Amino acid sequence: MAACVVFGGVAAAQQATPTPAQPTSRFNVPDQKQARTIADTIYNTWRVAMMRGNEASWRNTTTQSRQVKVRNLIVSQKGKFPQDIFRDQPAPPALENFVYVGALAGPTNRTLAATYIGSLQLGEKGKPAMNAYVLEFVHEGGKWRYDQSRFFNLTRLPQVEKRLRAGDVTVLQEQDGFHPYTEAPAVPPTCPYPQLIGKVFVDAQGREIEMRINGISLHDFADERRADVISGGLKRGLNTISYTIRTSGSGAKAAMAIGLFVMPETPGNKPVCVFDHIIDPGDTANGGTFSFTVTNEMISSMNPKFTGTAPQPFHAVPLKPEKKS
């Protein structure tokens, strides 16, 4: 499922749909009054830190893994850390606009997912819609810390909305988007400053893809269409990518696309694709390990004034010729 992520506390949400899951005993139902106090207090403290640009408070309320992920994201776009943590960030949603539904705890009671429901407007031109707002917390260093959030538009899920409005905590166990982490997220390695800013785009309908780029940048895609910044970026010359693909019944008939792009740093330039893996509906999707080269010609072609033959990306599988009409 697609997740709406708040990176390090910075709201960068994607629309998502919760995926049905079998009721599970992996999660505990905590004392709801105590869980709400934890969620409200930590989230609101983190939110104020974001709005005021208070780095010390942000670090004190944010998980270690999320702090490194935010650092890597900023550095990989050639930004300055920690100066850019708060730059151009919108105010996170206020919990006063939501109604608390309930929370689930992880198997060791050291992770917590708290769910709220309320009207949320996405973007300046978006229309307000009823959403579930899920906050993820981890107990580390002797205290609770905020990790990230996600939301789910409930417009097409009237029965789920009805149960959430009624405070039915059992629905939280039946939809994986409401689940807490089973264990605390691992702290990723810090990435180096990039030579080139890179992004990976994946359209993985009916598939789960685990990916590693240049041995540093880790990505997980699950039945979604998403673009990620590549931690540590891409390099002129040799680069590597490896990934595994798991396909569900519906994914076996769906198209799939993976693309790696060097992103422009000069105004007016355009991205250039340096690697792709594209298959048509019905074709088999296999993972693998690939090496590809980012050439000077590829970089030059990002300039709209480039007059040479457009360089081709490395194709993990040969592209099929276009059908003539």
C-alpha cells in the first residue's frame, strides 16, 4: 500500500488506501487514555518544534532512525543539514482538527500507532475530505519519540469510516495501515554527499520490490506508484542497482516500470533517465543485479540546447518495438 509519510517530521504526504489484513495477535490494545496522552503530548511537542524551527526539541522528540533519514534526504539533494530541516515546510496538521479513535501497541509495547479521524485538505486547490490520520511512535532512550505519520482518504471506504467514527478499535487490527511497527526501525547508515542528485521512480502495481542502489540507498515499494530520492545520489561513471520482485496474483498481469533519473541542478535543465526496467502487461517481472554507467553525454543531454542524439538509458530488459497503427 502507498504510505503517506511525514519525513522526520516534515509533512510530505502521499494519498494511500489501507489494505485489509487478517486480525492478528501480534499487536496489543493498550490503555486508550494513556495511549492518547502519549500520542497527543509527543506529536504536539514535535509539531511546535517544527513550526518554530527548534532543532534541539526536534531531535528530542524524533526517533534516531528518522533523524538519519531526514539528514540523508537533505544531503542527497545537496542541501545543508541541519539548517534545511525546517526550510519551506508547511505546518503539520493540528490534532485539534481530528477526533481520536484509538491506538495499537507492538508486540513488546515499545511501538505505538495512534489513529485519528478528521477533515483534511491536500494542497492549496484540494477539497477537504474525511481522512484517517495515523501517527507512529517508538519508545527509545527511555522515552517515547515520534517517527512518522500517514493518512487515508475515507471517501471510498464508508464502512471503515463508520466504524472509526464509532471508536471501533477492532478495525485498526483489520487494516494494515493502522498497525504499529512490530519493532523499532533500524537506523540507516549516513550517506555521502552526492556527485549527482538522483531519483528512482517505481510503478509496482500488484508487486513488492526491495531495492538497493550503489550499496547505500534502500527502498521498499509495495503495490504503489512512487518516486524516492536516492540516498547518496548517483555517480558519473559506474553505478549499481539490485532488487527483488514479489508478485501477487493481480500483479502477474500488470505492467511495471522502474526508472533511475539524474535530476537537474541548473535552472531550465531536465531530468535524464539512466536506467530502466519496463515490462508490458502479462510479461514476467524478474529482479536482479545490474551495473550501469552515467556518461558525460547523458549529463549534457539535460540541457535543452543539446543537439546530439539523445543517449539511451541502460535497459534491464530490451524494450519492445512500438506497434505501428
